[in-house]
Amino acid sequence: MPSPSPQPAFPMAQASLHIGGVAPLKAMMAASGLAIDHVLRRAGLPAGLLDHDAHAMLRLSDYFRICEQMALLGGDESCHMSLRPLMVGTSELVQARLRGCTTMAEVMELLASSYNIIHGHRYNQVQRRGGTITYAIDDTDFPYAFDHGDAFVILSLECLLIYVHVLLLSLAPAGRSLPLRLIRTRGGAARAGDSHLDFWAAPVRRGAPVFALDYAADIDGLRVDPSTSPVLAARTIYGGVADMLDRIAPPARVAAIVERVEREIAAGRQDQAEIATALGMSVASLRRRLAEAGQPFRDVRARLMNSIACAALDDGRPISDIAETLGFADGRSFARAFRQWNGVAPGSYRDSRADELVS
């Protein structure tokens, strides 16, 4: 029987951002020598996504997936927001420290101290006043690569609050929400359509001196089990938060089942029964919903695996390693499948891509 999905501490609404709000990501990628479409493909997203109209919406989970690939490919887990880069592996360090926690109080204290050590300053604080426990981020002196009041800085820190909350939520017992009372941000009035903060069932105080999450103090003693947290088990916290967001607030449209299946495949699950369990449904239900979307499981799996394979070949990974990553018995089996997907052998594909880059 499938295990219950975590219950959100907010309505089942999909958090989203305006494409225009994250437009600086394109310049940041270009400045780092990253090909934008390559980053998007590695994130499992369509090329040209960030070229849509500025008022088009981007799912918050996809924003975090883009950040994850920027961090991994660019070698900086601050995604070039800071003048002091964070080495890739920062997430692993934080995840490893949090795995020893037994209460939510320990998680919050250790999370704050970990990032303070990493950044070399006490930007993160856990405060207790009366019946409230607060996770606060005072970025007054943070060495941003942007102006302190830049709209993208404000947006990024508001998303960081969600990053913190979803990480905490992933550690709560199954079915348990967190009593979030108030969200505080330095930002001013929200733009119509943005729901990256307003999707929460908690008031937002704008124009505050710091960014903060105020919780009822009774979560202090809440027992946690880090071994069950999908965020701590993910390759990076960015990716874990993205996956958690899609689980607790999945897109409403029917075709979104395809995207959810793709996320599970990208996370390493390839068996249809295993994916159905992860999505909290039977294999029959999964097949029916994919049929309604007009995309059989076999086609979804092949398309996603091909995308991963092409990205890995672009990165120069050995064909034998790619075959193993994708679950093929050997390089020949992978090469045979790759020819079916693309009409050329993996080596020929890599050579043609190299010629394109040279020309």
C-alpha cells in the first residue's frame, strides 16, 4: 500500500513566478559560460522556456531545478548570487549534519549554524519570543553580486524562505503540517499573479527589516526522522525542495501527470510500479492517467532517458557510464536504444555536437 504523501502547511495551489522576475538567471548563466538550453535540458525543462513572455508563469519547483543545474554545472551553489562562491558539495555538508537531528528545534538551529559557517557570518538566526519560534535571515551585510535592493535579490530571498520551510516540512512526521503563523520579507507589494508566497495559508508582512518565518513554538519538540526526508536524500537541497513542492502542490492539469512521471524517472526510478507507488496511486491508475494525457509510460520513459543521455554525452561522460546510469545491461544495449531514439549512434551524436560547437 502506498505511503501517504506529506500534508502541506498551505493550500494545494501550485506556486509560480513570472518569467520576467527570473530573467537575470539568463545573464548569470551566460556570464558563467553556461549554455542556457543545456541547463534547461539538464533540469528536464524545454529549451527556450525562459524566452517566453515576461508575464508567463514559471513553476517554483522548476525555478529550483534550474538553480540546481546552475549550481552543479557552474560549480557555485550560490548560483552566482554571492561574490563569495559556494563550492559544489555544500548541500551534501548541510544534509549530512541534519541527518543527526532528532527534534525540529535541533534542525532549525543546525540549519542556521551550518549556513552561517559556510557564509562566514551570522546571517541566519533562530529566535524564540513568547509562543513563537522564528527562523530569520538578516542579509543586511551579505556580499551580493547585485544591489541589495534589487528585485531579483528580494525574489531570491523570498524563494529561500520557501526553501527553508519545505526542508523543515520534509522532516515532519507523515501527515503533520507545520504551524506557520507569519512570513516576513523586505520586499514591497507583490505583483499580480505571483504566488510564490501567497500560496501559503499564512499572512505575509512586507517591508520588514529581515526575511523570516514565524512558527508556533510548539514545533520545538516535534520529533523528526531525517532518514525519511526526500530533501535530505536528494543530490542537492535545491532538487529535493523542487521534488517536494511537486508532491505537496502538484499542477492541476491532466498533462502534469507526464511531468510528474518524468521527475520520478529523472530521480532514478524507472520501474512503472515503483513510480506509481511514489506518486501514491496504483499502476492501473497511472496507466489510465497517462492514457488520458495521450502518452504511454514507455514513450515518456524513452523521451526522458534520451534527454538525460544527450545531456550526458554533451558533458563528455563515457558511454559505459551513461549506460549504467540509465539502467542498461551494457554499452551495446544503450547504443541500440540510442539509435532507435535518434537515428545515430552515441559516438556519432557526440562528434556532431562537437562540430556544432566548433563551427
